[in-house]
Amino acid sequence: MGPEYLIMKRGEFGATVYSNESEFTCKSYKVNKVIDPTGAGDSFAGGFAGYIAKNQDYSFKSISNALIYANAIASFCVEKFGVDNMLSISKKEIDKRIDFIKKHNN
């Protein structure tokens, strides 16, 4: 009874997902200069939901991967005002940050 997973967003420190059996902490991507943190949580939530919706996989591994993806998306949001940066990012740029986060989470 109750939720299968609990996700704790930790702002600039990333996010952690907990289950009864496991725990995964994803560090956030460190940007050079935060211009506007407004919308970072919303872009994180959107990235997370989009990843889960696209994959239709609700396993712990998939939830963990969604945290990595969401952290990468949110990192773009804080680099400029409003949605300016979000409108111009490419899949290649997103993948580069995802790879960096994966490499530095071990």
C-alpha cells in the first residue's frame, strides 16, 4: 500500500529516488552561471514526465534514468531568462549533458 517510489528533488544538488529495495541519487549538472532559476523545477518535472511517458517503463532503472534526463533539461533552464534557452537546445546538447551526468554519478 502506498507509493512504489519516492522522489526527493534537492535543487542544485540533484535528486534522489527511493524504493523499498533501492536508492539512487543523481547529481545535477553544474552550470557556469545561474541567470534565472525560475522554472527549473517545472522543466525538471516536464523532462521527467516526458521521459517516463516516452518509454512507458516504470521500473526503478527507468525512474533513475528519468532523473538523469530531468536534471539535464533543468540545467538548460537556469542559464538564461525565461524560456530563451529552452527554445534553442538540441538533442545533441541534451545528450552531451546526460552523458556528463552519467559519468559523474558513479
